[in-house]
Amino acid sequence: MPEGHTIHRLALDHRERFAGETVRASSPQGRFAAGAALVDGRVLERAEAHGKHLFLGFGPAGWIHIHLGLFGKLGFGTAPAPPATDTVRLRLATGEHHADLRGPTACALITDAEKQAIHDRLGPDPLRPEDDGERAWRRISRSRTTVAALLLDQKVVAGVGNVYRAEVLFRRGIDPYLPGKALARDDWDAIWADLAALMREGVRHNRIDTVRPEHLPEAMGRPPRVDDHGGEVYVYRRAHQPCHLCATEIRTADLAARNLFWCPRCQPAHAG
Ligand SMILES: [Zn+2]
């Protein structure tokens, strides 16, 4: 499942290629044929993301709402576009660019009100400039649920996935099993600010990097990480390897149906 920075990056990719342009829309696969016909030949006015939801705005025709889910993919190309295969749910194209959407969980044409309803049920997103951590704090500070589970709950904070949750808790030295209501306000403010900074870097580089300069392989004289996901991290998918800071073995456990990773020494268990 892509994390929020990937969806914000896709919104940016759409803006760069299509914003202000008259766009041809089609559904080679047929499942979005009616929606595509309604936006075909219109100008893409907006492209924005909230958490893992992507919204493409076509003025009075409404918004295309896309959620990639686990298997969805968006691919971009330049003209001439190859013939679309019948796995393409939505193709957007101009004379210069095209974007092909395959296998999303959701692809639907929605109204402003329906879009607002989606924003309303999502928590604040560290990458949306108009959002702040206050609404999330109100839920977290009242909850007995662990902070690790709360961070993955899209109703609490939108866009955080398994990598960012593990890494921000490590960077702040927070026990992932700490109940939300036991989290200190200044720790939450620091986590929110850290999420915003790390995720903005993620949009820029289209990759998750969470390691501070002094802990990079070159600085520490250690070999770089070998992982399909790229990026240097402290704990994510480093189970049983030594912590970069204290050499304690990184631990893993299942939490909120996803693998959690943490350092028991740098993130000591809270009392009680
Ligand atoms: Zn450690």
C-alpha cells in the first residue's frame, strides 16, 4: 500500500502534465466508461491528495476520485501514447502526455459534496498545508489505543503508512505500545512536525528516507541498506539487525494487522 507521499507526488505529476489543459479521457477497460465520457474534452483544473485519496478536478463535471488500494498503479508517458491495453481503467491524454490507471480500489466521478464527505471522514494530513495536528491530538489524547495503531488509523491521521509510523516513533524515542492518552503533548507536536518534514522529502524524492545525516552509511562507515524500497531507515524491516544508535537488536511484532518495528532500548517501554 503506497503511503501518502506517493499520492501527493501523483497529484503533483498530474498538475505538471495536465493542469490547465484540455484532456481526453477514456476507459479502455470499460468499467469507468460513463465517468470518462463526462470529463472527456474538459480542462483539468485541480489535482490534490488527502491521505491515500487522489482527486482530479474537472470544474463543473466534478472530480475523479481515485484510491489505488493495494494493487492500483498509475503510469505516465509521453506522446505518442501506445494503444491502451484492456487493463487500463482510465487513460488521460493530451497531445504531449498520457496517464494510465490500472487496478485501483476506487475510480469514480464524484461531486463537490461527495468529495467534502471524504475529507470529513479522514484525519488531518501532514502534507496538506491547511491541516494541522490539532484534530488528531484530540482523538489521540483521549484514546487507550496504542500510538502505533492510532498513527495507522486514517480517521486519526491521513497518509501515514507502516514505514513512516515506525520511523517517526523511533526518531522521537516513543514506545509504540504507549496508549494515546499517555502521549505527552510536546511529543505529539514533534511527531506531527517530523511527519510533515519527512513526508515532504518523500514527495520530493519519491522515496522514504528517515535517517539523520549523522547516521547515514557514509557518516557511520556502515554498508548502505539493501532493500527494494530504497531509502535509509532506522527500524523498518530491520528486525534482528542492530540498531544504528545503540546496537540493540531491532524487534518486530504484529500491530494493527501490520508488522511493527522498534528498538526496545531507544524506545523504552512506558511504566504502567
Ligand atoms: Zn537503539
